[in-house]
Amino acid sequence: MDSHRTLFITFLKGTRLADEVLAVRFHGPDVVVVNGRGDTFKGKRPRKLTRIQTYTLVRQEDGRWRIAAFHHTKRKPLMESISHRFAPGLAPAAGS
């Protein structure tokens, strides 16, 4: 992903990535959607990750998995807490 490569040699230079997988859903043998949380950081890894991430991966003919699409958005912990209280089914299986 050239756009991400550009970010890490400019604005995000010197940072690292932290992530945690919350769910993996296969949509046939060659497509998977992965939901998780992540963040960039310098120094110590953050305890709470502030971005919700969704990856769509596709298995290529050579058997390797490639990212076909990626999306992330900033978390709103207060709104998540309210949503999970009134609609517990919205909470990810790995916890909040």
C-alpha cells in the first residue's frame, strides 16, 4: 500500500503500529474480513487502542494473502460504552 508507505516515511516517521484482532470472518475459501483495533505510537505501546480497523484480505493464486481493502476510524469510547450498555450485542466478542 503505497499511500501507507508514504505516511511512514513522512508524517508517521519513527512510529510503530499496535493492533489487536477482534474477529475473523471467512466469506468463502479465499476472502476474509478481519476486524480489530489499532494505533500508531512512539515509545511505549498504548494500553488502549484508539482506531477501529477493518481489513479485507484475498488469497492470491500463489497462496499468499493480500490486503484488498483497509479502513480505520477513530474510536469514541463514551459512545461505545453507551451503545454496549443499551445494545450488548454490539460489543465485540473480545471485549470493549
